[in-house]
Amino acid sequence: MGSTFGHLFRITTFGESHGGGVGVTIDGCPPRLEISAEEIQAELDRRRPGQSKITTPRKETDTCEIVSGVFEGKTLGTPIAIFVPNKDARSQDYGEMKQKYRPSHADATYDAKYGIRNWQGGGRSSARETIGRVAAGAVAKKILWQVARVEIVGYVKRIKDLEGIVDPNTVTIEQVENNIVRCPDAECAERMIAVIEQARRDKDSLGGVVECVARNLPKGLGEPVFDKLEADLAKGVMSLPASKGFEIGSGFGGTLLTGSEHNDEFYTSETGGEVRTVTNRSGGVQGGISNGENLTLRSPFKPTSTIGKQQRTVTSTGEETTLAAKGRHDPCVLPRAVPMVEAMVAIVLCDHLLRHHSQCQLPMTNLDPVSQSELRTRN
Amino acid sequence: MGSTFGHLFRITTFGESHGGGVGVTIDGCPPRLEISAEEIQAELDRRRPGQSKITTPRKETDTCEIVSGVFEGKTLGTPIAIFVPNKDARSQDYGEMKQKYRPSHADATYDAKYGIRNWQGGGRSSARETIGRVAAGAVAKKILWQVARVEIVGYVKRIKDLEGIVDPNTVTIEQVENNIVRCPDAECAERMIAVIEQARRDKDSLGGVVECVARNLPKGLGEPVFDKLEADLAKGVMSLPASKGFEIGSGFGGTLLTGSEHNDEFYTSETGGEVRTVTNRSGGVQGGISNGENLTLRSPFKPTSTIGKQQRTVTSTGEETTLAAKGRHDPCVLPRAVPMVEAMVAIVLCDHLLRHHSQCQLPMTNLDPVSQSELRTRN
Amino acid sequence: MGSTFGHLFRITTFGESHGGGVGVTIDGCPPRLEISAEEIQAELDRRRPGQSKITTPRKETDTCEIVSGVFEGKTLGTPIAIFVPNKDARSQDYGEMKQKYRPSHADATYDAKYGIRNWQGGGRSSARETIGRVAAGAVAKKILWQVARVEIVGYVKRIKDLEGIVDPNTVTIEQVENNIVRCPDAECAERMIAVIEQARRDKDSLGGVVECVARNLPKGLGEPVFDKLEADLAKGVMSLPASKGFEIGSGFGGTLLTGSEHNDEFYTSETGGEVRTVTNRSGGVQGGISNGENLTLRSPFKPTSTIGKQQRTVTSTGEETTLAAKGRHDPCVLPRAVPMVEAMVAIVLCDHLLRHHSQCQLPMTNLDPVSQSELRTRN
Amino acid sequence: MGSTFGHLFRITTFGESHGGGVGVTIDGCPPRLEISAEEIQAELDRRRPGQSKITTPRKETDTCEIVSGVFEGKTLGTPIAIFVPNKDARSQDYGEMKQKYRPSHADATYDAKYGIRNWQGGGRSSARETIGRVAAGAVAKKILWQVARVEIVGYVKRIKDLEGIVDPNTVTIEQVENNIVRCPDAECAERMIAVIEQARRDKDSLGGVVECVARNLPKGLGEPVFDKLEADLAKGVMSLPASKGFEIGSGFGGTLLTGSEHNDEFYTSETGGEVRTVTNRSGGVQGGISNGENLTLRSPFKPTSTIGKQQRTVTSTGEETTLAAKGRHDPCVLPRAVPMVEAMVAIVLCDHLLRHHSQCQLPMTNLDPVSQSELRTRN
């Protein structure tokens, strides 16, 4: 269980790092949306390994195929299935993993839970599973843009203790994609790249923080009580591998302020007479519902667990031993985590867009103007 | 939508701060569990207003009634409905709220979403809604204890910049309940109480961080991919009013370490030959699944939005004005947030206990020993 | 589990026949719908016992209270909780039931499933649970009417072998309510009433068939594959106590025709140029999706299990014995089943109305005209 | 939406009749179950076209591939994805369908719902979608057998007015597979085959009734109120293409009896002291919960909509025209519907097996004997 996400825009991923391949089924996508494999591939290319000198050198093209749900370039309203076959992997790299549990990986917990494990490259716990999410995120982004011109921009905010200076209100995707670490602060990005390269040379790894902003978000998204927008975003983002936390708006830091310092006072905008807030410590969400201000969130990703340094561990039969990873791995997942975070944010927002529409924008006079003439007793 | 939570241990809350009352329906509770209204009331008493000088002076007893699902002191397996009637509230306190949006409250977003709002005391967005959660949490705690001796202990870790020193591995509920701020560091608790009292005198408010630990958690709880244990915990906790974030284990701080510093090395315990970890930066969860170590999490709660200081705001018709809250309110929600966090943690863990049991502990030889004799062709 | 129904218009019922009371929480109801306790009560009065000489003589007023979700006569968009307290029942009537399993009742299966049972009057398996459904159905009917002028009319089609002649295309609710058996064929209704009264005198019971029509249904409701409209209707109706089947359109009888006899040929209506069908053997649904023709369905309800005649049975400890019901019971549930079937049909249709709206009627240019001015980058 | 089914044993299908292929993702399957592509293929072969002279002559091998979730012959507990590629179909057969709505098909309703349609061979509404269900059903059957020796046997009970004589308590799968129409009454089967062949010559089609029995079913499966076993079975079976109804046990016919005739009296079995029923008009389910007797159900499948005879219809632009199907189609879907019904019954029963296990068979002393030693406070 646990491979399905979303209530109305609902995705189900499948696949392990080794075996036939990985993919996703998207159910609930509105019909007649123009979408192409190229648009999806563009997002997958931001996620794929081997894209730069600071990611894993594994070469996988992660080429996607739209199996169903799109006809003559448009969505049918029925499930969109997207499939990415696995290439022949060097499973001999993983022989040692058959016996030894990698520290801070899922090997031991999968064995404890299921009593069985695909020990080739992480199996279902591999970050390769996120291919399906990123593909679905590409579709969600397209819907959000078509319906409300929502822009989602994620970026690396911090690597270890190197923190970039970025204004979420103005940052562009071009600035993010301008360097391989995906930090829009170009000067800081260079230093980030340097420490990541050093970590690789040290057979070690680094973590950091991804920040993401959604702009132009309509008011009213999010449901009171359990499905608050920030609660669903937290679940979505923290379901990504290596994420250890989540915060929205002022987050943990906001607790250092008093209420009078923290509250977002209201004003009425000169143009349009909109209710706006002077500050945005709420991060675009009040009472679990979007208020039309920019939605801002952050998530910490731990340093990659797989490292070349020798570590103490045990085998699946309980014998103590040591392990030093020999495979090709990322010295820092943050650059590749950016499109993953964006995808989860897009999926959650798209789901809530549909949910809000279903309940709160149902016309109380008629369902569908097209079928007005239906409204007579049929004899 | 959004008033139901959980997949197998599923709760649905209802009610507004004013009107008939608030409550919860718990579906999926195992049968034959001994539970009494007194046990539930004990948890509600930790949540109720007026319990100490640093909470709101509102006097509400929040007396619960078990409406269904319990018979002769035991659960029936069918839905447990628990109801807490609202007492006559001073709704005249809320007259001003009919017009003016309280900053950083849900008034404006509810109006934007629904085009209608119960302006009496916050309506559905009132923290009074959490009564249903705390009641359900009492049932979940009982199940967790009966099945696996799981202990859940929450406490105030920080108020503004005052941080208590607490060892999650040994802290007891008695230490937590020993003072009114629910910080087990008794010396720090006194200073916390002092700053909260000062904030009240200043007509201001404070925020802070709640920490929570679950001990004796069985291995194997949590589902790969989307329903990772930390993802569901994040959703549950961040669906509480005023929560602005969540972290598990090393959280945001863990990103300052390298992989070799951060990884939890494995060893085999002398007694029992269990696979254990030397450190616990994972916070009891690896790959989304509990590893048997103590589960530790934290959540920041913002300073209470309702303050006596005058603030800039607008009316529901867009006119700019000011507002200074006259009602009775909490200068700091943290002490009352502790049982709420515990409740959400218990509900998530109980849900995952049932989920794990359903899939991974199904005997492959027979469903039910009692009906062994059923296993013949009936003619 | 199993006390929640619906995906977007989602109801959760609670309560047993004895104990505090029964009720329902409705989540997902659109905001600003005018609804009153009186409207709900009117439907409950059609369901309540003691309404005529051919129902159980038990006197219960089943008076409902709206606990939450409605403010100043309008829905808030947040959960509507409706509660009906149980009156003091003569539980001494049920003393024998503590030991003896009533044939074709749920006593034995509840014991087998849960190992515990509320033996007072059926507990959760009592038809009293349907109060919550009928209350929710009243809300669903109101939405369907407000949005699309959908009319739902249920009626007794057959009692044992007495079958009324009714045209589903023209039958009115007034014709149905014109007699106590709820069969719009007035002449047949008299004979039905006579045989039911004879069954009561014989200490026996009768079954029959309820038919229901939904008119003015918009095209497009229902989802391909698993959530076909007829599949969800079948589940909803067959979840009612005593229902043993379901058919839509031509149903079982349609299999006696050939394809060329059975197919519904298309034509274009003179007024409006609508695609219509010459016949309606499909019953208003093709490929799981409403086609704008009248939706017609039928469900058989078995003869009441509780009868005064002596029957062979066993005790909960396995001893063979006999039982003759002494309590007050319905000699035929059909008249009271009519509002229950209507309620489930309304709830399913309302759920699918919202589902269709969410996916297929999302404007691809903007979510909400009101927030057009939001569509600029906020700096 | 609507492509996912089940709560704990949860399947999601994807694919259209034309395009990349069709398939299914099964989430929630217990780990360590032995399953092979051959076992799944055996069920698919019972469903595939071209299997006999009375099915469509289309030649498709429907060869399945297990993409994920199975490792070294055993399930991993993670999602099982099964894929069947589409072969190059003669889409020129479908040119006329681009314009003309086939009577009693889903062409017109899909267009009305989505405003777009894959007109090649039915798209998502094609019976080809059921490949995913039958594949998932093979896995469900294996689980039911491994856990409780449950046997599921479906067969053709009636073709038009030719009804076979079959005892559901003793019928074997060998008797069913003994002839191409899948009616275990061999003499009647011959006549059924003859009328189907005649219908094909007449360019017409026939319908009928499938009956299905599940034997050795444990007591206690099914959830009170909405998820009654018969309600979920009705939904599952009626979600199959061409099904127009459902009944369990005595069904529609049972309403011709009085209560004293219809009730199933209890007795205690000599061997084992089990509570049993003398008759089985309940069809194995009482109060929505299995009682250990054989579960029996029936569903009518309408005569195939696609026929060679000329029929009146309209085009997608509303012009009246005629249509005579030229493609290859089944003169009667019943023989191929048998494995589909069995699959849906198996999927529902497996889901309820897991649901019952999760709630009612949770040991109240410890979750997992293996982790008993975990039950100490960890310091």
C-alpha cells in the first residue's frame, strides 16, 4: 500500500530500480489538455542521473513513453499511463548489498516489514521511483498554468551551511537552471559546487535545503481540518526520499517572534480592491487555505546515505561487518531533488484546485450550460 | 471535504466553536477493547481551556459522551461516536469579528473559499475542533499500548528562544505534567511560564516547539513511497491549527552534517540479537518504515494570532480598519498543543499498525484458527 | 470500517438502535445551500416506524437536530452533522436475543466477526442506522434539484407477486405518497395493503421490489471502469438492509432479447438537437455514464426476517432451540424502504455530480472569475 | 477518476484498446506470495479473444509481463505492475466509428462527458480494459487459496432462455472448462453453443446470466453499513462492461416467498459444533458479513451491442444515419465474462479478507511475535 497519492488528481507509481521499469498512472486529469511526451521528458531530464559533474555518473536516459490516456496530443480524461523502462544495470555492483544493510538506507526496514527484499539497487526504495512523480508533476504543472497561470519555482536554498540569497517573489526558473546546483544565487552556487566536489573526493556526502514558491495561486485552495494545504504539501514533500522535514512560511524561525511581530496585517490593494497581507509570514496559507499570496515552503534533505567511506553495519543474518559503497552515487541529492519537490507541490496544488472547484464552484442553477435544454421532464 | 483522516483507523470530526457541539466518529477500531469515557475525558482535560493561569480563562468543561460503538465497557468494532456539547458562549464577544478579518486567522480565507462564514469564534477553524482529535487519540493510545506497549510522550521543547533540555529516551509523562507549561525541564519551565505571563500582560503572544517521542514502536510500520510514516505524521501534525512545520529525527539541523557524520551505523544487540542503530539521527524511521528505535519529531507552533494589541486589518467589504481582540484567548498555545500532537501521532501510528498487520502479517496457511474446521468443501 | 460512503459528497453514519442515538456527518456539501431541519425531517418522517397500520407499531418520532455545518439557514461548506437521539426503548423485548440468534439476521455473523455484539435490537445492523442516510439523502436531493432540477421518485413496484403498473417517465411523488404502501398504482396498492395485513395476522412477512427513477439527470455523470454510475448505485442500494439485488434498465429481463431488439437506437431531438435514444433499455446509463435519458433501477427486498412464527435456531453457545419474535416489527419493509432507496440514489448522483464537475468542467482559462485580478506575478 | 478499486487490495488499471497497451498496478498484495507470469497468463487465456468459434475471431495473444513487485518468483509487498502490449490492430475497421455513435455503446456518453474520445475500437470503454482485472484476479485467487483454501467457480447459467442445471455446491472448474460456452450442464451447453452460432449467422447477438460461487469462505468477511460484502460484490461485478444487474442468494426470486419460507434456520453441525444454516437463501452473507456458507451470486450480461445488422443512429455532429458493424465481434460475451466475474469476486473477497484481518484479528497482546523483544523501553 501507499503507492497512490491524491484525491481527485490521483497518481499511482510502480516499479523498482531494477526489473522491467518504473512508471505512473494519473487518474482524474481533466480532458482536452494538450500534453506531449516532450514536455514530460523535459522535467525528467532535470531529474535524471548523469546530468552534471555533481550528480551520480550513472548514465540513464530515462526516456518516457505515454502508454495511454492521450490521443492526438490531448488528454482523454481517462488514466494517463507513463512508462520508463529500466536499462540493463550493473547489478554486480549490488552483490554486497544482498548481504549487508546500508546504514540509513531502507534495506533493514524493508526486510523487517516484508521478510523479503529486492536487494538490487534499493528496489522500491530507490529514488528511481520518483520518475513517476516527476512525470505526473509535469502534467500537474501544465494544468495549473492553463487554469490559473500558477508558476512553481523550486531551487536549492542551502547546501550544508552555504545559504543562497534568493527572493521567492521574483526568482525565475531561468535563474535556477543557470547552474548545475540549481541555486539562483550564482555566486553562492559556485561555492556550493565546490563543496560538493570536495565531498565526492572525500568519499562523503552533503545535505541541504530546497525552497519552493508557487505564485499566482488562486485563493481558496485547501480544505479545513485534516486536508489543509500545508498538511498535504508536507505529506507530499516528506514522502520524497531523504526529506527529513518541512516548513511553510515563517516555519520554525517564526516561533522566535511575538504574535504582534508575526501576524500578517491586512490591507486592500489599490488595483482591484483585493484583500492582501502586508507581510507573508503565513507563507500564502491561512487556516489551511490559500490566501492568494505567494506560497513558500522549505524542506531539508539529509546528506546522501550511500558513501564511499567505510562504515560499521550488520548483515541480514545479524553478523557485524563493514561496508564502503562501490557503486556510482550522488554526493548530494539536492540538485536532483529540486524537480522532485516541484512535482509534489504541483500535484498537491492540482489536486486541491480540482477539490475546490468541485465543492465551491458548482453553479447552483445548472451543472452545464451545454445541457440546459435537458432541464425538462422527459416523457 | 477534509474532515476525515486515516485509512484503517479512520476518524471524522464535525462541529464548530459555536452551535450544537463538536465530536468525532472513529471507524475501524478493533473490537473488544476496554475503553471508558473517563479515559477519554482525561485526555480532553489536558486540552481544555481554563486549565491554568497561562491558558485562556474561558471556562469550558468539555465533558464527553460516548454515543455509540461501546457496549458494556468494550468496543463493538462499529463506529465510536463521541460528542461534546458546546456551552452557551458569549457570542457578543464576537460581534466585531462579523465584520473585521482577524490577521493571520482563517476568517478571510474561509470567506474567499466558501462565500459564507460562521463568524462566531472561528467556526470550523476554531481549535475547538481538535476536541474530536484528542478524543480519538485517547482510543488510539489505548490500542497502541494494548497491542505493543507503545508509549507516546509529547512536551514543550521551546517557548520563543527558551529551550528545555530533555532526553526523549527517558522523559516520562509525569515529568511533563509536573508543570503547567508541559516542559519536563523544570527549571526552564519556570522561565517559560514567566515569559508567557509577560506576553499576556503585553497583550501579545508567543510561539514555540513541541517535541514528541514514541517508544517501543514495533518495526515495520509505514508504507513505502507516499504513505511513509514521517509523511503521514507530518500531515497529521501540520493539520493542527498554528503548526507551521515538522521535522523527524535530525530534521533541518541534520543537513549541517556530512553523510559519514549523519548515517546511523548498525550493530547487533547483545540481548536478543536485534538489528539496532548506534545513533538515531533517522528518528526511528528509515525508508519511511519504523526501525524499532525511538521515533522523535518536532513541530513549531506560531505565536497565537489573536492578541489584544491593536492591528491593521480590513472588513469583509474591503474597508481598512483596526482590530484589538477583546475576547479571552491563549497567550501561548503550546501547553495545550502537547495533547493535540500526541493525539495525531497516536492516530497515525495506530492506522499504520493496522495497515502493517493487514498486509504483512496475514497468515498464509489460514485466516483464523477459530474457523479451521470451515476449511472443507461444503456440500 | 465501512461507515463512510462517497468520494466528494461523503457521508459517515454512526449509532446503534439502542444507546445515545444515531446520526450522520456529511462532508463536501457545497456552501450557501439553503437547508432546514424541517426539510430533513420531512424525509425522516417517510422512513420512521409507526407511520401506518402496515409498518411496525413502534412509536418513535425520530426528531433530528442539525449540530453543525449550517449557519443562518445556509450550509457553510464544512461538515453537516445531524443527530437523532434514541428514545427509551423497551430493551426487555430483546432479552431473548441476548442468547438466541435470529434466523437470517446479523446476530450470528456479528458475533463471528467481532466476538462481541450489542444484542439490544440489532445494534449497528438495525435499520435504524438508515436514519443517517435518509437525512443525508434530503441534502443530496436539494443539491440535485438546485443544480440541475433532478427529480428522484421511488415507489413500491411489487409486493410478493402483486406488481403495480407504473410509468417511470411520468410517475409523481404525490401518486406515491397517496397511499400507505407507496405504490402509485392505486388499485394494486389496495391489494398490496391487504396481503401485508394478512401476513401480519399470520405472524409472517412479505418482500417485494422497489423501483426508482431519476429524471432530468445531466449527461456525463459516472466514471469509466470501476466507478460506473450503475456500479456505485448498485453498491449504494445493496448496502441497505434486506436488499438482495439490483438491476438497471432492462436488467435481468433484458437478457431474453437479442442485441437488435435490445439496443437503444439514437435519434436527434427536434427541439434542441439533442442526441436521444428511441428506447431506454440502457436505463439512462451507457458505458457507466448518464446519457440524459431517465435513469431507472430496481432492487428486491427480502421478506422481513423478524417474524412471530416459531423457527428453529441456535444460541450463541451453540445449543439448538426455537425462537418466535415477540417485539414489534414490520410485516413488510417495502413502504419504508422507498425513502431509503431514494436517499442512496440521491447520494450517489450528488457525489457523481461533484466528481464530473471537478474533472470535466474545470475552465481551462481561469479557476474563478472573482479572482481574475490575482493573475499577475506578485512582487 | 474511477480506475482504482479496493481499499487494502487495491488495483488501478490503465490503457485503451488501441495505443501502447493495457495493464494494472496491484497495491497491498501480501509479501512472499509465490506467483508467476504463467499463473496470470492462464487466467488471461480464458478471457482472450479468438479462443473458440463462438467468440470474436480477433487474434490477440494478450501476453502479460510482470514489470515490478515480484522478485525471484515471490511478491515483494510493493506494487505489482502487469503490462499487456496492444498488437497492431486494424484501426481501419474503426473509421466509421469516428463519426457514428454505436447504439448502446459508450461512444456518445464519452463524447458528452469529456468532449473528446479515442474512437479506435472503444478506447477506454473497450472490454480490453478487463485484462488488468483478470490479471489482478489471478493474484487475488492465489491469496484466497493460500490463506483459506477459498475456491471461486463461475459459469454460464443461462444464455437467452436456455438455463443450465448446475449445483453451485459441487460444480468444479473442470466441468466449466469442459466446453467453450463455459456452462457445466454439458447437454444444455451444446444447445447454448448452437443458438450463439445461429445469432452470429443472423448478424445478431445474445445475452445471459453468469453465476458464481465462492466456497470455503471464512466467516466474518464484509463490513457493516456501506461496505457490506454483497454491496462491494455488486459494485465490482456491475463495473464490468455489459452487466445490467446483480443478485445474491435468493435475489429477486426470493421476494416471492414469505419470511417463514425464506429465513435460513440455524443448526449446530455435528462435526465441529459450527453454527450452520439449514438452507442458504442468504447466499452466504447475513448483515453484509459472510456466514461461512457458500457465497452465490448472479449477474445478467446484455446481448452484445455491436451487431452486423443495420441500425438507426446519429453522428457526433447530430446527423441521423445508419450503422452496421463490420468489425470482428463476439456474438455473445458470456463465455468470456466468466473469468471476468470470477476476477472481480476474487478481488473483492481478497480486499475484505485483508480488511477483516486488520481490524478483527489484531492480537491485543503484541503485534508481532518476532519482535517480542522490542517490548522494552529503549534507553
